[in-house]
Amino acid sequence: MARKKAPSKKKYGAAASKSVEREMKAFKKGKLKSGRSGATVKSRKQAIAIGLSEARAEGAKVPKKKAAKKKSAKKSSAKKKSAGRKKSAKSSS
């Protein structure tokens, strides 16, 4: 017999959706500004991110931010590889 799937918890609370809704309305009117620069927001995703950020600050139920991937590890390994190539090119000539 097939199992019934357990009801999953909601990821976002009602207060979070209200915050996002408020920011989206401001975005559609063209009145939504970004934080430090004060530039007009032109991206739908950015408007949602602002709403979620404000909801977090208010203490609403919102999942934690995903950790940013570290790019420095890739860059340093790429630099080491290219440096090795340069040395070998100089010694051969």
C-alpha cells in the first residue's frame, strides 16, 4: 500500500508574504529604492529579496539566507596554475 506524504511545514509565514507583497506593490509603482545607493529597483527578484530581508528584520518566519559561495579559492588556484605555466615557458626559451 502506498504511504501518504506527511504534511510539510510552511517555509514562509504570513507576515513574510505581507512584507513581500508590500515591496512588490512599491516596485510596480516604480517607487522602490535599494538600500545604500538609493537607486530605483528594476529587478523583480531584487524586490522580493528586499521584502524578505525586511521580514527577517521584523522577526517573521523566513528561512535563513543561503551562504555565498567562496570565489577566492577558485581564483587563488587559478593564479597558481597560470604562474607555473609562465615559469615553464620562460625556462624553455
